[in-house]
Amino acid sequence: MVKKLSGITFDYDATFYNYPVMVSKLIHRFGPHVKLIYDLTDERAKMRKEGKIENFRERQVELMAIRWKKTPEWTRKKIDRVVYDGWNSAFDRVKPLKNVFNMLDMVVANDIPICVVSDYPPHDKMKKMGFMGYPWKLILNGEDIGLMKPDPTGLKMAMEKMGTKPEETLHVGDSLRYDILGAKNAGMMNAYLKWPWKRNKHNIQPDYTFTNFAQLMELLETEFGLKRV
């Protein structure tokens, strides 16, 4: 018996493209800033535990300025130049994962509403990689609402926009700690894109696991009765 599927939410970064391949292509740009990326990732992990942050970017600058022992102005310019301007501008060189467009075509053809719920702002990257032509009900990032996954707020906002119930909505992402746990916190079904180098250090068990989008299409067909196009 197939399960009812009324909507799907997707993570973006490292779910729609191969993160290590992206890094290898952009190493000339980001190689000198490895420590910045490491430090920023570490501080954002701490920020996830703070609850709602009214001015996310300013709080991020504040924490990084303390960590680097620099002024907020210097820190803000550094993060903007390397991460928000530099990283996003380079995505015209990054290719989507194989079959991701076929999967989205299949979902849309079956009249399933779709959303993106990401931690980093995804709009520029999605435009450069060809994803903005799809009928997204909502494209949301944690910085705008001051809450990142595994907090369920963004996922709940997406479901409200789609008009779907948690038990009939699937979240797809590459992080057990953030995507899969976030979906569980929201009461949603979940599908985990497992990269070979990742290990389950947190004993979080996803509902479904796939390693490529052809497998996800098969899952959508067999588990939820979606028709291929």
C-alpha cells in the first residue's frame, strides 16, 4: 500500500550538488580561506542552540569578531567578501547532481508542491544552477528567520505555505544532524542523501536513505505511487 505524499521540502547545499566537487573547482578562490570556513561553520553550530536570533548576520559578525580578535567592521567585510559575495558568485561553475532535474520534473508532473528550506541563502546559487524555473512554493533560509535546522520552524513554515500535514510531507537532505533531525522535530517523513564519507555519529535513523537521485525517484514511485514522466 502506497503512502500519501502531499508535499516535499528540500535542503539545498550539498543536497542538489556535490560539495567536495564544488570545493575542488573553487579551491583557487577558497583555498586561502579554509580557516575562515572552518571557524564560521563552528560558530554557526553554536548559534543553532541559541534559539531565535533577531539579527542573524550581526550576531554572526559579533561571534566571529570575538573569535578572530578583529573589529566587527573588518569581520563583516571579510565574511561578505569570501562567503556571501565570493562563494555565491562562483556557482555558475558548479553542476547539479545527476538526475536531480529529472526528479523535480517527476514531482512537479505529479502535482506535488515543493519548497526549499536551507540554512545559507540559496537564491543566487539556485538561479546560477538552473533551479529557479521550478514552481517553488517557498524558498526559505535560516538566516532570514533567525533559526536554523534542526529547529523545525522553517519546515513548518514551508508546510503551511504548501497546505500540507507533517505526516504527509517529506523532507530531503544530506545532514542527519540537521535535516533528518529537523524533519523529525517537525513530525515529517524524511529521506537522507548519504554521501560515502559521512558517518552516523549521532545515532539518528532516517526513514529512507538514498545515494543518488535515481534511487530517490524509485523511492517516490514505489513508496508514494508517483508516476514517472
